[in-house]
Amino acid sequence: MALEQNTIIQSLSDRFGGSVSDFIHIHDILTFEADSESILEVMGYLKDDPTLRFNFLTDVCGMHFPDADKSRQFSVVYHMHNWIDNVRIRIKCYLNGDNPEIDSVTSLFLGANWQERETYDFYGIIFKGHPQLKRILNMDEMVSFPMRKEFPLEDGGRTDKDDRFFGRTTDNYTQS
Amino acid sequence: MEDQTKKIITDAKAPDGFSGEGFFATKLDSVVGMARANSLWPLPFATSCCGIEFMATMASHYDVARFGSERMSFSPRQADMLLVMGTIAKKMAPILRQVYEQMAEPKWVISVGACACSGGIFDTYSVLQGIDKIIPVDVYVPGCPPRPEQILDGIMRLQDMVRTESVRRRSSPEYQELLASYNIS
């Protein structure tokens, strides 16, 4: 029999109580919030429980909300997939803006290695216990975390761009 | 008679000089320039769509071999003309620089396409905003991507420069200064 959403919610709530919350079905996937301290336990349970069987970690990524409350400025999002029943699930963990840290899940899924490195590379989120937490896509000399909102998207070294052609001046004719 | 007048001349044009019965006198610069210009060995450094246009340029239809560049060199040590085609990420920049440094003098650089010339549409943290930020460039070919005709035109413009370049330019203080401004010794 297919794995029902209610079964998942019931099972997680019974096991973890207040550590998991805000269950919502959004964009075709059951989504919930987990305390960042409990991510390893929650993910291990989803993976190893004989009913739930979320055997595959599809994706790890970050989010940044600079205007949110200090304790919820960063988020790590995990997508898991149960191949047997073909059911997916999404987990969100919110992190402190000053000190974004979370346990690495590489002990459960080796495939998380590069995905956590990428999340660190772009958001500066520290994954505790990661075997090799260093930049993966950007150059090693880079000092900023480019997907954070305070970091300008455009390169400062650009010399040939005229603001008049990009609708950035109020008057397109008088700028020198 | 008519066949003779319609004959296409494929020889390189002789430089200016004095000719007479059994002799021809010209400058060493001109002879060396002519030889260099008609035998530029290209090093293609292709990272994206401009590289596809270059493949067409070197294939039979456009045939860059007509300009003395039939031999693609994939070793920088045996190349005269570096063609940079495509977006150069900042992470790629040190590699491009190393390739340039490994080329023997005299060497020339053609920057093909908007991305190599200025960063193109990629005005972003990860992309080098023009290869002239790290190596000197002789000819810029605009376009996104440029058609093979434009790349050929760029090569011909470079040939003009090579043909008229002094044999002493590479040891001139101006050239040393140019390299020094890029921190290349």
C-alpha cells in the first residue's frame, strides 16, 4: 500500500513531538520544519524507519532571509525521496543569522558531501562534522558568500556598462 | 591569353623594396613580418559558443588554412596566436594566464566574442570581466557569438599588425612595460 501523508506526519509527530512542526503540502511535496539540532535524528529516522523508507537524499540547499528575525535568517532545505513508494519530502531547518551552523548529514548520505560544500560556498553555512568543508564552485580566494543578499550580484570590475542603457537613471539624456 | 589574366594569385604579396635584374632588396623587418603573418599557429582556448563558431572557421567551408593557420596547436609552447573564445570564469583566469605565459615570444592574442572582450552578459561575481584584465590583447572580435567571417576578419587584422611589427618590438621598453603592467615577466 502506498505511503500516505497522514502516516508520515503521525509517525514523525509521535517520535519527535515539538521538534517537528508546520506540516504543509506545498508544490506537490509534503514539507515540514525541523529544529536544526535534531536534523541528524530526523533524517536518520526518515531513512531507516521500515515504513517511511526515505532512502535517497535528492538535494541540499540554502536560503537567506536578511529581513527575518535573527534566529531565522538562514535556512537549509533537504529533499528526500522514497524510491519504493515514490514519495518525496522536504525538510526546512532555520538557523541563526550570526552563527549559521548545523550538523552535517554526510554520516547518513555520502552524497551530501558536495551539496553541503556548495551550500557553504554560496551561503557560508557551517556544516559541523563535514569531512572537507571548503569552497567547491567559486575560486578559493573569494572572501564573500555570493548568494547572501547583501552581496552585490554584479561584478565591481565592470568598466563598459553605461547606466543609461539599463534604465537606472531618471533622465536618460543629461548624464555625462 | 584570357586564362592568364584571370589567374588567382595565391602567393603572399612581396613587401616594398627595390628590385632589378636578379636582385630584390628590402628590410629584414618586412621579410620577417611577411613570414610570421602568413604562418600564424593558432592555439584555440574555447570555453563556449564562440568556440563552436571557431570550429566552423577552421573547417572546410571557411577554412582558416587559407591564411596560413591550418595547424591548430594544442600546446602553448608551439603557438603564436592565442584565440580566447568564450566566457572565462574567475576560477579559470589563472589557467588562461598560465597558458599565455607558456607561449614563446613573439605571441599574439585575439579575444573572440563579447564574453572574452568584456564579460558580455555575465556581469556577475563569478565571471572575469574581459580577458584584458589578466593578459594583453591585440585584437578584439565583437559579437555574441561572432560569425566565422568576423573571426577571419579578426585574424586578418592581426596579420596586418604582425606584418608591420618591428623585429625589435618584443625587447623594447614599451613592451616590457606592458608585460610588467600585467605582472608578467
